[in-house]
Amino acid sequence: MRARGWSDPMRLHVVNPNTTEAMTAKIATAARAVALLDTVIDARQPEMGPVSIEGFYDEAFAVPGMLGCIRDADRDGADAHIIACFDDTGLDAARAIAQAPVIGIAEAAFHTASLIAGRFAVVTTLSVFIVPIENNLRKYGLSDRCARVRAADVPGTGAGGAIKTPAPKSATKLVPLSALIARRPSCSAVPVWSILPLNSLTNSLPVVDGVTAAVTLAEALVRLGLKTSHLGAYSTPKPKPYSGLLAGFRP
């Protein structure tokens, strides 16, 4: 991680943990739409791993390549890292090895929603993501703030469950789901993971997009000069040999 002066551009590394370039491009577009004028968005995806992350098995094999991107971006002078998958793939491991702070888009969306609503509901694309999201909410201490995790089961999803069908067709599934959530008196905000203008789908609820929330929070951490504490849980891994295909990942 480079020493950064206040006049230097901020460099945010946004990593898509799967290997699909088209999804990385969409994530980069969403990130740049909200980034500060002097923020440089460096979007990457690993060279090895699954083309999409749809469950625990895919997630496990996405982590090594994603950590490689984190390592390389650190060396290139990233001021912060954003993991752009709604299950926050490899987030804890990334925080242990990265010199710059690391934010997951789901954690960013959940915390942002908790700042503007007493309780919130989470909308994801596929039902396979419900349990991982619920697990993360418990880990982040926010499960009591979440009214429910719902999946739209949108057809034609691609890498990481992100929507790749045209917006009007996908919206036919998301609008009724958003309306259903809006009728629940205990819910007053909706964090989502999708490359769709979901703010246009609900008139009564704030909608928090994971990528844009993470970019804004990452910029805040950099401006405040805050980094991950490497005491305790995120202690830097101790040097040791790694064998076989993972030899290049030794600490």
C-alpha cells in the first residue's frame, strides 16, 4: 500500500470474485457512477476460479483467485479493496492479508440500511443465497435488524447471481417482491445485490445497492486514514510453506 497525500487520487480496487469479465465491467460501471471525482476505480477479476458463484462450493474455489487479486492490487498501490459478491466471498481472509482496508458489498449494504431504518429486508436473486446471507447477518450482529431475506428467483441470472436479462423482464419478478416487502410494517429499507436501477421499482422504501454503498464507505475509510487492525482476528498470517497448487499463496 502506498503512502497517500491528500492531493493524490484515491485508488479503489473493486474485485469480482468470479472470472466473468462482463460482470466485472458492470460492477465497475456501478462503482464509477457514485465515486468521487478524484477516485480511480480499478476493477479486476481472477484468472482462475468459477465463472459464477452460486453456493458454498463455488465460493470456496473463488477465494484463492480473489485473494491473488487483493495481493496484486495492494502491490499496485490500492487505497482500499471492495469484494463485489453479495456473500462477501473470502472477506475475513482478505482482511488478514491486505495492507489496505477491505469492504464486502453485502456488509456495506446491511450497515448502510441499519443507519436509515429500524429494520430492513434483503432482496437477492436466487434462493441458494438466502442461507449464506442469513449466516453473514448473524456474524455481523445484524440478524435482529433484518426482517427477512427474500429471493426473487429471477430467471436468466449469470455470474454471482447478478441479473443479465433486460431490465423490464427482470423487473416483472422484482416489482411484486418489492411491493410485498413494502407491506410489511416491520421493514423500512431494502439492501440488494443487482445491476438494475432498483430505486425505480419502489416508491415507499429506500433501496441500498451493495456496490455503491461499499464504494462510498471505502472512500470514507480512506479519507479518515483508517485501516484494518491486524491485532486479534485479522492478525497477519504467519509465514509457512503451502504445498501443491497453493504454493504461490504462502504468507
